[in-house]
Amino acid sequence: MPIKVKKNLPALKKLAGENIFVMDERRAKMQDFRSLEILIVNLMPTKEATEEQLLRLLSNSPLQVNVTFLHMSSYHAKHTSLDHLEEFYRTFQDVSKKFFDGMIITGAPVEQRPFETVDYWPELVAIMEWSEDHVFSTLHICWGAQAAMYYHFGLDKVDLPQKLFGVYRQHIDKPEVSLMRGLDDVFYIPHSRYTEIPRAAIEATKDLEVLISSEETGVSVAHTKDQRFVFVFGHVEYDADTLAKEYERDVKEGLYPQVPVNYYPKDDPRQKPLLRWRSTSNMLFTNWLNYYVYQETPFVIEQISH
């Protein structure tokens, strides 16, 4: 089934070339059943690339998904045109009286700053508070996951000895949980971060469970036992070349970055990166939409109650 977005979104043309079925608003009105309403809070500076990544993953479900993009009105995006934001995005004020089956909060390149010093922190806090009564299940990515752990449970991030940067082998801690269904015994998740939420702090919080982890990355995926909140500390949504672009950017800026782990053949940045995580990302997003959103949300969306 398709994902539904505003007509003329630039990502549509590229996704159509990948045989991904994306439906614009006009055609979707002809359908006679309720779409899942998904809100994407896009905090990434490269908003258009993130749009493509997330729409690609949401399209793999057999469910019809209506996507609304939201940007921070309290922050001026430097890498996305105002025309693009005005045409394809909404603000929190625009959606605050609506209800959503699911929400995604992306990462952001601000993780080395205290949460309270981030320009749009008060607005993000308002969104997370609002979500408790207006969103059935929220999936948080990287810094978005750390921010949600801090807001909802008071768990603060800590600095890593060096940047966690690469594609890391993972194992499942809770194979009986529905979000884990279909994952292989051996799989990989990309990470690009300087901080973490310590595993001991997560495990000491009674409402939280660790789902995926490794010795190298620590906790990669966790959730609340009631499935309302999912925390993905890696970047399963990344394209094959996203880490390469980050590496090349840091090289140009003279930061002398480490070569991403388990990414280039023979760790040679001159070679084409290997894509090791596509099936994992597809399965995680499909399971989240199916088991945490679709099968639990009431048909009358305004009846969402926690």
C-alpha cells in the first residue's frame, strides 16, 4: 500500500524511480478506509534527504500511511529553503489539536550540547508532552531518542571516549518482543554519535526494556513496556552513502575523523561503501507500524487515550 504526502514533494520523484508507491492527496481521497496518521518531526539539517529515507522505510508496510512533516518554528533552518518548509511542512501550532497514530522524532547534530541549551528545546518539550495524549506510539532516532529518554525518564546522556562511527554487529536481547520479529541472528546498524545513555541507567528504569545491543555500541534499541515509546540510538534510516558524506565533510573541515568501522571494503574510503542494514531497517519500521501502531490504535483516532 502507498504512503500519502503532499503533492509535488521533491522526494516523490526519486522514490517513484525506485518503484515505491507514493500517493498524493488528490488520489488518496478516493480511498474508502482510514489511513494511519504519522507525524514526522524532522530535526535534521538535511531535511530533504531525511524525508526520502523515512518515506522509503514507511512505504514497505501494507498499510496506507498519511505523513505530515513538522519543523521547529522556534529555529531558523539554515540548510532548507523557506519555500520548501512553507509548502511541505507544518508547525506544532498547526497540528496541536490533532491526533496521530504514530510519530517519528529524528536525530539532530546537537548531541554534545546540554539539552536545555538547544535553541528549540522548549518547543520540543512541548511536543513530547503533547504526544502523551495525542500520539499512540512514538519512534525516536539517535539524538531524538536521547532527548526523549531525558524528558520522559530523566536519563541524561554521557560522553563517549571517542565518536561511535560506523556499522556495528548487533544481537537481540528480547527476541519475544514483536518489534524484533523477522530480524536475523546477525545484523548491523549504523551509528554516528558522541554520547550514549548508559545501559545500566536504562535497565534500572522499570518501564524500559533493552531490545538490541552490542558490546561496541551499548544499547541500540529500547522501548517502553507499553510500546508507546521506541528509542533507536543508531541510524537505521541512513542511505548507503550517508556515513561516507559525513566522513568526507569532516575531512574537508580538517577534523581528522576516523574511518567509519565496518563500512568501506578493507576500510578503504576510496571504495564504495557496503550496505549491510537495509533489511534490518525495513523490518524495524514495518514491525513498528504494524504491531505498535496499526494493531493498537483505535479506529476513531480521537479516542487515543493513555
